[in-house]
Amino acid sequence: MPGSPIESVPIFAGLSPQALALLFMEGVDYAFDDGQIIFREGEPDGSIFVIQTGKVRICKNFGEPGEVELAVLQPLELFGETCLLETVPHTATAQAAGPTTLFEITGRTFHRLYKQMPEQYGILMLNIARDLSRRLRQLDAVYLSR
């Protein structure tokens, strides 16, 4: 995946070519059809997903009368990082909104980066924390506008 547009995802900013190669070498591509569920709220996981093409809906209470759409994510955005940072089930459901391709990086790969390149791992975790903070501010703005 080196040379890919995925390298421009903000969480990868500042990583060395060796760290990027490790992440991309072990990552897996997936394709989803429109409406297909990527994962459900409450399911365990330990991966992050980067959207290559298409869009992903993030919803609470999916398919229930109180369903709430939290976000519609675009190409080069990521999701699933909460389950990577702490061992909790997914807090929302992710659904493909149109044909969608994703790039998955597992928790095992992140652990390997931690063991082999701890400084690079630190950069990646700081970038993920910044991305989470940005998204929390966006959710706050949406919540306050209601």
C-alpha cells in the first residue's frame, strides 16, 4: 500500500516508511455492498478500518425505533479505533452506504508496531487521539445544534 492515498490519512502523519510498510503489509482490503453491515454495536473487535472508497454510516441502536445516525464517514476517514484503544465491544454499528472498500489494520499489527518501533507506535497513538478529539468536538457541535 506504500504510495497509496491511504498514506495521507492524518493518523499516519509523521510515520517512517518502515512503520508504514509494516502497517500496510499486514493490512487487509475488504469490499462491502450497499447496506452491508461491517460490524454491529456490541460485537467485540480489535481493528481499525480506513475507508478507501465509498461511505460508512455509524449508527446507535441500528434497526430499532430509536436509531441515531452519528456520522457518515467519507474516503480516508477511519473508524473502529475505540475497540483498539480499549477492550470494549463496538459502541455503534457500521454500515456501508453504497459500494465501499475498506483497509483493516488489526490490533495484532498495532502490537507488532509497538514491539518493533515503539517511537512510531507513540506517534500513531497520538495521531489517533487527535482524530478522536476532533470527532468529539464535531459530535458536541451537532448535539448543541439540536
